[in-house]
Amino acid sequence: MAEVLRLEGIRKSYNVGTPAETEVLHGIDLALDERDFLALMGPSGSGKSTLLNIIGLLDRPTAGRLLINGEDTGQLGDGALTQLRGRAIGFVFQYHYLISAFTARENVMMPMLVDRGRPDAAMERRADDLLERVGLARWRNNSATNMSGGQQQRVAIARALAMNPDLVLADEPTGNLDTKSADDVFELMREINRERGTTFLLVTHNDDLAARCDRIVRVVDGWIAEPSD
């Protein structure tokens, strides 16, 4: 089974070289293979948001190595890093961040537009296929404002899959939903994980949802508190 993500001795410090220098991650080791579905948990201030930003290539570590599909991201310039992030990683957040004036189809097409520059029929077909997969084919021409919270989050999941990423980072994706909608969204991610082999890293405070993941990794005070394997 192919390895999608590897962290080796990841450290992160702020205010480097000043009297206020503070290290918030203290040598994180973690690996994820294709088809993994991992829950990342930890209290506020534990460093998990910093870790997620580094894994998502939104920030660089102070030390250590981060590999995506075997590629050492520390060797990449900003442009190559942006391209890798757009193609290899999908993001689902607690709030859906859909563009309210756009239709569901147009929102799902956004990552493809960013990557390729202009819309085409293939993008529309890809968006329609994904909306059908998340159960929203009938709503593809609806604007985001004319959808329920659960439907909006399903559109956000479809958008995260637009570039067929190897890894999806889901940061509290059910945090703003009622119990049934949260369960539906979680089950949708699990189905996609099983059917497509997409690797998921789910940040959650929900113990019940975490228990339904394949593994749980806890971050406490910048350290992995439990074995990652």
C-alpha cells in the first residue's frame, strides 16, 4: 500500500532568533497510507492546528521533513508547493466557505479553475459527477444560500475531491451541523474513503466520531501523546 504522507521530526517555532522564540511542535513523527482514515484530536492550544497547517502545506516547519507521495516538500519552492497543495490535498473546514453567489456546480469547479485557468465541459462533467456522488445532483444549479447546512457541507466535500487528491484534510467538518447531518457527512467521507481509496485526516473533538475512524492520534503540548501506528 502506497504511503501518502510522512512526517519526520517535524518542529515548529515562532519568533525564531528572538527572546520570545517559542517551539510549539517538538518533533512529530506520523505516517499515513492510502485508504487510511485517521482522527487527530487534542485540546485547544495543543498544536494540532499548527500541525494541520504544516500538513496542508499552508506553513513550513522549522525543522524536520514532510513528504507527500514520497516527495520531500522541503525541497520545493513556493510555486511548486502551491501546485502540489492544489493537486494532492483537498480541504474541508468546519464552515463550508462556499461562494454564496455561485451554484453548487460552480463551487465544485473552483479548484479546477484555479489549476487550469478557464472553465470547460470536462470540468462541468467532473463537478456534476461529484455532486451526484454526494447526493446533490438535483441541486447542482442551486446557489449555496438555497441549501441546508448539511447540503452545503456536502458541496464542500465534492469541491475537496475535484482534483482527485490523495489526501483530504477535514478540520471539524461536522462541527456546525446537527446530529443527523453530522452523521450523514461523516458517513459520506467514510464511503469515499472506502470506495476511492482517498486518505482522510479528520480533526475532531467528537469522541464518538473519532471512535469510528481507523486510528486516533492525540496531540498534547506539541507532542504525539499516543503511538501513531
